[in-house]
Amino acid sequence: MRTGARHKLREFRAPDEVGAEGRAWTVVRTAYLDREPAPARRLRPRLAALTPALAVIAAVLVLSPAGARVGQIITHALGVRHAAPALSSLPSEGRVLVSGPGGTWMAAADGSTRRLGAWSQASWSPHGLYVAVAAGNRLAAVDPRGDIQWAITRPRVSDPRWYSPSGYRVAYLSGATLRVIAGDGTGDRLLATHVAYVAPAWRTGAALGPYELAYVTNRHQVVVRDADTARVLWTASLRTRPLQVMWSGDGRRLVVVTAHHVRTFAADGALVATLHVAASDAALSPDGRSLALVLNRDQVVVDGRRLFAGAGVRAVSWSPDGRWLLVDWPAADQWVFVRAAGAPRVAAVSRIAQQFSARGAFPQLEGWCCAARGPAG
């Protein structure tokens, strides 16, 4: 059995998928960067010919520090060995927000945690002074102590998102509709109907607007609309439903993630690049210059470079300084912090589910935010 498997591995020859992936990444990266991107770090050619289980380990080997053993970083895709049994600190400044059956929680840089309430979803305000939270038919804004600042009732509330950098608007879904409310809880109004269950994304701009919002319709269409005038600025129709939309930090590019592609649009709606990958989650770095993707639910790639691999990876979030990635790994019941800048380093924490839920359910990663500052949130 083992001999046959080894023979198949030796005989198997995959096409140039690694080279093609690297070339596609260069196109995407160039599309939203003004500077010339650095060449993507290429994996060993034999990696593409390995079985998935071996590829997980081999990818980590390629990215390990000199002399490191595979067991020091990952153990046959079941979790990082010697992970801390509980969260004692974050490797960088800021606070991590999570939600799940145990409610919404905030984890501080010193490892302390605080429950903000029995909410099912949450989103940071731009400067971390407040959190927009949702559960059932209720939308609210709470402070980092969990005290409610304002609240409204609407049907089937989900996916609240603050406008950045001012925090003067909050967009959210109410059933199949998109609504916008002022950051102080006033002026709630309908913006669009026939909306898909995908979190909307504000185009980052000046503190006083314009307030442009990207969202997805139930017909697989991306729409960018002026949130104050309701005027449609542009649309883009896709064959498959987008899973995620996000603007670059400078507001010049919109990244759209589907089950089979990652597409980059200019601010005027022109398609500038397409990456053919099966991504389940994506995150732009705080400066908008690096794109992290979860591919095939078993690896994390940053600008075409495999940074981490493990079966069952779900989501990623950047640290506020852009030096670390938090990898959300429900299959291993772990958080894995991977240094994306500088020398490779991995730090992991186990038993995440029981730390944030009495039911032992793994929480949803909602974001890693800055230290609180600024008057507007």
C-alpha cells in the first residue's frame, strides 16, 4: 500500500500551477499598487505534485526558519504543537473582536477578555471606541465595556459596518434590504432592496464623505451607491455570487471575492485584474498594500506567498500594525498568529472555543482593531 502510494507520487506530474499562480498574483498586486511589487516567493516545484496532506507540511517547511523542524510549527494538520493553553497576550497592540453562541467578546493586548453582551455579530468603529453589534431584530452600538450607547429594532439585522475614518455612518442588512444609520443612532433609512447576505463595504475617504457603499444583490451583482443621495455610481455583474467585498485603504480599488475568483475593480468600476483561486476569506492589510487569502480552507497566502497551511482554516485578520496575521482555525480549536513581516514566526493558542463560549462553540473572528483614539469612534 505504502509502496504503491510512493510510486504514484513519483509518477504524478502536475501542470505549472505554481508558476501560473505566481504570475496571476503579480497582475492582481500591480492592479492596486502604484509601486512595482516585489517578486513573489516561489515554492519548490515538487510541492505541486504532493498529496494534500504532505503539501500542508511541505509548505510550512518552505517557510520555516533555517534549521527548524516541521513539528516545531505544525503537526500533520491537526494543530500547532506546544500551543499555549490559553490566551495570555497578543503579539501586537490592539484588541481582537469575536462573536458566537457565547456572545460578543473583546480580547485585549494583555490577554484579558471582556464579554460585551449576547450579540451574534459585531464590527469595530474606525478607532475602536465603539462596537456595532447585532442579534435577531436588534442593532446597537456599545462601548468597550459593553454599555449600550444606542439601539434600534429592525427585522433580521446582520452585518453592521462603520464608515471609516469618521464613524459618522453605519451600514447594515435588515433581511434582504440595506439600510444606513448615523453613527449616533439617528436618521435610520432604507438604501437598497433585493440585497444578498454579504456584508457591505464603505469606500474609505475623507472624514466628511462622500459616503460610497459597495454591496451585493441577490442577482450576483456588485453595486456601488452614494449612501446619502442613493444614486447608483456603478455596477458589475458576476456569474457567481460574491462572498466578500472590500475597499483598499486609499479607496482606489474594490476587491471582490467569489468561490472561484478574486476580482479587483477600479473606483470607477473598471475591471483591472482577476485571480483564479478558490478563496473562502480575504483581508487587506491596514495600509492596503498586501492581500491575504484563505485558499481551499487549508492554506493562507499573502501576495502569492504561502504563509501558513492547515486543514480547516477559516478566516484571517491583520494586526493594526500590519506585521501579524491572526489565522482562525476552528478545526484545531486554535488561533494561530503568523508574523507576515520580518523573520518567520508562529505563535498559537489552543482551547479558543471554551474561552469564549460555555457551549464550546468556536467563535467568529470579527476583526483586530487599533487602540481606542479620536472623538468620533
